[in-house]
Amino acid sequence: MRRGTSPKAARVARGALLAATVLLHVVILAAPWVAPYDPAAQHRDVPFAPPTRLHFVDRVGRWHAQPFVCAIVHVPGTFFRYVEDCATTAPVRAFVRRQEPFGFTTREARHLFSADPPLDLFLFGTDEFGRDVFSRLLLGARVSLAMAIAAAGVALAIAVVTGAIAGYAGGFADTAISAGTELVLGLPWLYLLIAARAAMPLALPPPQAMAMIVILLGFLGWARPGRLVRATVAAARGREYVMAARTAGASTPRILIRHILPDVTAVVTVAGVVLVRQFVVAETTLSLFGLGVPEPVPSWGTMLAAAQRPRALTETWWLLAPVVGLIVVCMVYYALARVLRPDPLHNRP
Amino acid sequence: MRIGAFCVLLCLAGLAEQRTPAPAGGSARRGGQLVVAERSAPRSFNPVVITDNPSKTVLERINADLIHINRRTFKTEPALAASWTASRDGREYTLKLRPGLKFSDGHALTADDVVFTFQVYLDEKLAAPQRDLLVVAGKPIGVRKVDDLTIVVSLAEAYAVADRMFDGIAILPRHVLGAAYAAGTLAQQWTVATAPASIVGTGPFRVSEVVPGERVVLERNPHYWKRDGHGEALPYLDRLVLLTVPSTDAELLRFKAGELDVMSRPTAEQFESLTGGQYNTVDVGPGLEYNFLVFNLSDGAAGTPLARRQAWFGQEDFRRAMSAAIDRQAIVKLVYRGRAEPLWGPITGANAAWRNTSIPHPPRSVDRARQLLRQAGFTWRDDGTLLDRAGTQVEFNIIVSASRPERQQMATLIQSDLAEIGIRVTISPLEFGAFVDRLTRKRDFEACIHGIGSGDADPNSDVNVWLSSGNLHLWNPNAAKPPTPWEAQIDTLMRNQMSVRATGERKRMFNEVQALLAEHEPMIFLASPHILVAAKPTLGNFQPAVLPHYALWNVDELYWRAASRD
Amino acid sequence: MRVLLGRGVRAVLLLLAVSFLTFVALAGTPGQFADELRLDPQISPATIEALRAEFALDEPVLTRYAHWLRAALHGHFGFSLTYRIPVERILWRRAANTLLLTATSLCLAWTLALAIGLAAATARRTGWDRAAGLIAAALLALPDLLIALALLTIAAHTGILPAGGMTSVGVETGSWAALRDLAAHMAIPVAVLTLSTMPTLLQHVRSALGQSMPPPLATALLARGLPRPRLIARHALKLASAPLAALGGISLGSLLSAGVLVEVLVGWPGMGSLLVEAVTARDQFVIVAATALATAALVAGNAIGDLILHAADPRVRGADAIAAPAAAQ
């Protein structure tokens, strides 16, 4: 915070960032309540509905503080095009309670907001089965981010341990670990994924499927950051202050943690953000091998797979919601990583 | 709007650029090239080894058969053979070749080449995929030469549709392949690395250039035998270019960019984006493909979860209940955007000649499904979960090929449909190889959504699906003897219709097979997608068919309308 | 010399291990060659078995591996089951096509990443610096397939660039027109690969530069009258070289395996589309050979990365095994 911005502005920016982060995660954690619909509920009469418009001005031109929605009507003979019919409207209410399907019966559910039935409020439109994209986005975020962060954690943990050993010890350990890294990077993963799927039971319950994905991604992803950590550690080992610490008789773990780890954090935080993004997207590929999160559980990976079609770019643009979600998440995590990164100077003798 | 205008301009520009002017002296229809896409690069030009569709597409353009099935009328018509007659007992066919036939290298085609061809295809060592078509009642057909233009084909027993088996059997040049066959290296001939000039056939085109992984360029075969109504030599086009475009989205974009002249089989969603007058879009109606849900009824090892679930699957009322609970209209609307036909039997509307029209088409009824389940002794827990007699919760898994998004969508709809009657369905999309492995080899699955696209309208093409001994009798394949009386009945009917030669009688028998299938529902038929094709509007004679290749089946008659040629 | 020898031995062992494991994985993977025939009602299982017998596909893995290894030592990497020609006749051309694409985009991505990274470091802690970081983070989030689809859609609707493939029909090879045609076809895949790798590189460059130049040192050097850009280019970059050298090695190593799905989408006839096709068809020797080739590229890339590391900062035991005795303590 030395040039360009005043300390006060920086503090405000940092506060705003923290607030945004907290808000993002609260929304994601409270997804079932924030989301107005069950993410698996199919509204088969309104597939590909565009985002529902919130109205504040009614047909006679009067303003309402409480927003309302209009009915949507399919235009006959078109390919799922709809027009609004504001002859029928319904107010949007906050903190609603309603009966909705649960398992094979119904139960009372609470939601942050919802339009009065029978009208619908699809904030981000619907997908090909008429499922609410907004609800799927929120619940999918829980699934995908949890998986990606856990997998990135696994990958980075392996990367730091192996990279530190290889970079610091060198010699045989380095050769062995580097060969191992190259082996992991060299194997035909397309193939091994198919083999891995075959080794698992056919009907994998979602929690197990997710755990499986975390492990797979973790083991797939550690090799590259591992190489970076190794190089950083090897470079740091040759620096004057580390040499000094060694001659002063500091123990190896102490040197690693006190003097070298700070150097590694930079590489690791960047790799972490990169990995989280990669892993969210990787699920689209995994699903080609039957390793994705099974339907009807929403995930950003499966949503992305459905959005990666020409029509989503030209017409059903609301299906790109997970891309926007991913951008927001990446930016927040990136900014967070920069703010939270310890200043290496403080840790140095 | 502006994008549309751009596209029109671009198409016009593309047309102006790509089309070469008609050669002087040729008719108005002659000239130009047609660019189409294929999912993968052709892997070989050798008819004996080819198994994949992209290679078959090329193969069928550079080769001809003796008797051909018309892709629009489903009737057989003369090709290299000008005529044929059957003996009274139906066991001998005499085929007369057209006089003056030539291979694409100018060499004459005689009965010797035909005899050589069948010798090759029937050679067990080569394991040609065509061999099975040429085996009747367990015995390979006999082919002998009478004179240079006459061949006699003999069958072990009468076969109702013997003329149909010649379709797609490419006649091979003995003067080119004879030596390789004798040396035992036939399977290694005519690869993508072979010099194009030495790949010789009798089709409308011949290979001119191969760019590995990118495209195959075919040029007009000057020795092609077919002529149009005015006696002019076909084909009209100078060149046929087959580009490798691995993704269907990319194919759509390249078609819109004007780089492709034909978009064969767009999805309904893509088709919709092409309608509106700018392109010639044709919805041919349902094809012959039937998609279905099938339960695994092969004997599972006792005590396994599969065996316990098979106790439900084996009950006809259970299967009928599933059928009643599935919303076929939703599949048609949401999976195929309305461009499909809901099915209650394997024969689609495209095949009116063989369809049993008296099979009922009951609409979806959750009430009926519940009633059927109650009848079969199932009950519901308070929370709505379906329980069997023993009080076990009813749930099962559906496998589906991950490379078929439309079948995954069907599974998602069915999952939601069956949740309404208290059944928990899980879906496992599997990579294609793994899917085939479970379905045909390991038989390790509970239920499966799959589709079979018949290669021919005649019921004989799917006989392996209906015979209980068939390897594609998907609910319980390769049975030593029919496990149920109705399967025994189907076996008898299918076997008998194979040798009966009166079409009316065959039809009656096959109607009965369809009725038995509808009654016992070993497969729950779902929907048949329409065949959709689009082309540039100036492509003349463009008449997409129900059988493959949907757009190119009459490639020898396709031409560019003069207006587009500047 | 000893180092090179050690590297060579390691590379050979690695290739052996990878090819062997690939064989084993192939044997353990469900699905077989000619599987699509199994679902064709008109083909009998006996025919399929005969076809498989022809290629000795049902022999034990070890036997098949031994056969393959012996042939590979003579430069033959097996026979493609689907193409029925030796694998090497398919592979080289596809690998060259992929290299053309990935090498170009890699050069571009590194140039851009270093240029933007250095510029941002010069303007450290200002709005520009932060904006660059956030934009890179946003770009990072875009899936490469989506970028490819978007660019292809634009190309298809405007007609400024070809919407896929590598060459046009009927352009004379070896001419200027052919070169222009190739460049036009490369534009989109190169842009996609560049856009998808550059943000990652940029983040690492920024982080490495930021790390390498603790503010007091920078202030001290600046106070001595060193111009800021020079300071960054001379000193900071040098200090930042360790992770960047490793990153460069990884980039080089992934030349043959990057952008598989992009290749498939834009119809680029490279290794990626070949590999996907081979995996689907279970064309085992193509898979083994392609994997071995990609591994060789990887090993070479990492070796180069280590060399750069060592050259940039001789205190680092870049080329491993140099300091083996020292490490033993």
C-alpha cells in the first residue's frame, strides 16, 4: 500500500473485499433458503424461459414498492419463445413459507423470496427441463466450490510436501520425486479415468461421487504446482539468508518453515486460484467419462457443459450464469489471495 | 437481424468463390463441388475392414453394389446387376450384370470380379463385417459364374429377402486386389496412406486426395455406369469433399459460415436455428431409430442386489407400470423439441409397410401405473416411497452412453417421472466402451436407455434383437432356449417369416411379434427422432431420406442450380 | 556429462514405465476395439471375435507389451487397429500440426504475460496493476471451450476468419496463398490457447515479480538512481526466475498435450483429436505411442526448465544430481 492509494482507501477496499467474500459464502451456504426452487424441480411447460422480469410499474403506470412478475406465455409455433402477459401478475414476497415436494411427499419450506403461485420467478431463467437456473447456480456453487476447494487443498498439500523435499534435499529424493511427477503428468489420464470409473460401483451416491472426484482431481493436479514449489524452494535454498541460517545452525524444518515457506506461499496462492478454476471446469470433462456429479444434483460443471453450445451464446444467454459465477469467484479469491498473502519481509531475520 | 444479413452476404460470397464454372459442352447441371462434414476422418478405403460410419460414407460413394435398396422407397432396385430372377424354391438367384461396366480405372468389370468379391467377403480369415449378411441358415451363400455377365447365387434355404442382402456389398476389382488376397495382405490394402489412383471402385466418385485428419476429396468417376433421364452421365458434381469436423457444434458454425454445403443430422435445437428461409431445411419425419428403456433380465447371481431387483423387473405389471408412468410426450417436447415421434413399439411411422397400427398408444397415466403396481403387490410408505412385498424400497439405476446427450436427457426426465410414483432412480452415464462392456459383455447393469437405428426397413435386419438366442436380445441375450412362452412365440414367428416369401404373410407374422412386444413390454419404447437435414438452397435434387446416408444417398444426382453459379 | 547421462537414463526409465502402465491400463479398461459392432444387429459376435483374434488382442498384457517393446526398439510403434497402417505414419504429421499450434500460442502467451507482468510491476500497487490482476483473474475463469465457441461463432457470423479446420480445399500447397490460408485457420485456435494459458502465466509472473523485489530493496535501488523499468527488468526478473523457469519447463512439456478439447472443437488435425478418437475406438498402439511421445516432450521440457533455472541462478542446483553429495547430509 505504498504508492497510488492512500492507506485509508486501501482499508476501505480491503473491508469491501472481505464483506463481498463473506456475503458470497453466506449466500452459497444458505443456498437452499436463498434459492426459490428445488434445483431438480422440472417446470416442463416452460423450458428455456428467459429471466423473469421484475416489474415496479403496473399497466396503468402506478409505481409499486413491492416488485411483481407477469405471467409468461409460450408463443405458439416458436422454439420455446415466450411473451409476458401482464394481465396476470403476482407480487414477489420476501421470507415466504410454502408447501413443496419433499422426497415423494410435501413439506413446509422457507425461502428468502418467491413469487406468489401459480406464477414463477425465474431470476436467471430456466434450462432445457424448465429447472430454475438461479436455484441451480446457488446449489451448484455449494457442490462445485466445495469439491474444487477440497481438491485444490489435496493437490496443493501434496505439491508443497513433495516440492519442498525435492527442492530442498535435492539428489536422489529430487530425482525420484521429479520422475514421479513426470509419470503423473505423462500417464494417459483419459484412459485411466475410464478404468477408474469401471472400478467403482455403478450407482455412486452423490456424496461418494463427490469424494471420488476430489481425490481424482487432487491426484491429477498436484504435479504442476509441485514443480513450481520445487523450483522456488531450490532457488530460496541458495539465497544468502538461508545460507546464513544454515551456518547459524538452524534445523532443517525451522529453515523450511521460517525462511523458505514464505517464498512458496506466493506460488501456492496463485496455483490455488488457478486450480480451483481448473477443477470446476474439469468436471465437465469428467462427466464425459461418467465421473461427474450425477443428475439431478446441480453442479457448475454440468451446467457449464449444457451452456457450451452455440445457442447459449446467441439466444439462451442466461445459461451462461455459471461462467459469470466462476468469474466472480475467481476475482474474489484472487483479490483475497493478494490481500491475505503475508509480507515475506516480516518473516525474515 | 444484422447477423442474418451478414450470413446471406457471406453465403453468396462463398458460393461465388467455391463453385467452378461448368465445363464447356457439359449440361447446365454439370460441375461444382459439394462440401460435407464427417465426425471423424475416414480410417480406410478397404470395404473388408471398415466398420465406422464416416468411412462407410466414403465407401458408399466410391463403390456400387449389385442390387441396391432405394433409401426413400425401401424397395430394391437394379444397380450393377441389370436384372435378377429367383428360382421357384427361392434358393437360387440368377443375376445379370449390365453390359460394358467399368471400374474407375477403366478396367472392365466381369462376373469374375463378382465371384472374387464374394470369395473375399466370405473368407473367414478376413472376418469381414459383411460376412454375416451373406450367411443364410448358418451356411454361406454360393456364388458361381455362368458367363461373363451372369452369376448364380445359391442359398442353403429359401430366404424371404435375399435380394436385399446385396445392398452395400461393394464389388471389388480382382485385377487390383487379387494378388494381395492371394498373398494374405488384403486387409492392409487401400489404407489412407495408399496412392489414391490405386483405389478402384464402381461408384459415382473415386478418391482424388487424402489429407490425413482433415479431408478426403473425391472426384467424378468418368466410368460410372449410371445415367440420368436424358442419357447424360452421372454424377453431375465434379468433386465431393468430406471434411473432418469432430464436433456437431463446429459443423453447425461451419455450415453457417458457408464452408459446408450440407448439414446432415443437426440436432433439433440446431435445426431450429437454421429454419427461416435462408437454408433448405428438411424434416424428413421419424427415421427408423427406436429408443427404449430396457431392464436386465439375464439371470443375476442369487443374493446380489441385481438379482433382488430383477424380482421386480421380471414382473410384467411392474414393467407396464413403468411404461405407463413415463411421459413420452415430454421426451418428444423437451429432448427433441417436438421433432420426434413417441413410440409404443419398435416400428416407427417411417416404416408404414411393416408397422402394426393396432397397437394402442396409451397416454401417460400415473394412476394406471399406481394401480398396476398395487396389483403386483407393491405398497407405499407414508412419505410416498414405493415398497415391494418384502418392504424393500424400490430403486434402480439406469446406464446410458455419455456420448449421447439426448439419451441422458431422457434418463433425467424418466428419473423425475418415476419419482412421482415413489421410485428413486439413479443415472450413470458411462463412456461408450464401458457402456457396451456392461451391456453386452458383463451384463452388469440394472436398466439401460439405448437406441437401435435399423439399417433397413425390413424386419430381418433386427432379427438379432427379437430372437431370444440373439446377441442383441438386450433384456436377456444369447439364451439357450426361450425363457418365457411369449419369447418362444416370437422366436417361431421371426424364424418363419424369414423363409416365407409372401409379403402379406410375413407382415401378419411381424404384426403379431409387435403385439407380443407391446403386451409384455420387455423393452419400453420411448421415441424416435426425426431425420433432420439442411443444405444450401441452391443444391438441386436434394431429397433427404430416412435411411443413411440421409443427405448423400443420391449424391450422383445432386447438382448446383445454374442461378447460383454466376 | 554425468548429469546428461543421468537425465537420459531417467527419461528412458520413465518412458518404459509410462508405456507399460498404459498397456496395463488398456487391459484393465472396459470396452474393446470394434465395440461399436457389438451394438449392430447385423453383425455376429463370432465375426467380432475373429477380428480380435487377427490382432492377437486377447493375449496376456505382458506378452503384448514385450512384442510392442521389441518393435519399438526398431522404430516401429505398432499397427493402428482402425487405420491398418503403422502408427508412426499417422503420428508424426499430427504431432507436427499440434506443435505448430501450441508453439505459436505458447510464444504469444509468454510474451504477453511477461510484457504485461513487467508493465504492471513497473506500475506496482497502482490502479493499473490491480486492474491487470483482476482482468487476468476474470480471463482465468473463462473455460477455453467457451472462448473457442465464442470466437468460432463470431467467425461464422462475420466471415472474417475460417470457422475451423487447418487448410482450405483447393489452395495450392507451398504457395503464399497457402501460407496465408494456414495463418487464417490458425488465428482462432491460437487465440483460444493463448487466452487460456496467458492468465495463468501472468498471475505467476506477477506473483514472482512481486515476491522477488521486497519494497525496501526496491526503494534502495531506486534511491541509487536506477530507473524503475531497468530495475524490474534487470534485477527483479532475475530473482523471479526460479518459479518462472519451472513454469516454462511445464509449458514446454505440455506442448503436445495442451488444448486437446480445443483441437477437437476447431477441427484441428493434431495429436489431441487423434488421441480422443483412438481412446474412443480403443486403438491401443496409437494411444501408447501418442502417450509415449507426449511423455518424451514432457521430460524434455522439464529438463530445459531445469537448465534455464540453473543458468539464471547458478546457486540453484538446477540440473539435479550436481549437488547430490551435499544433499546426502
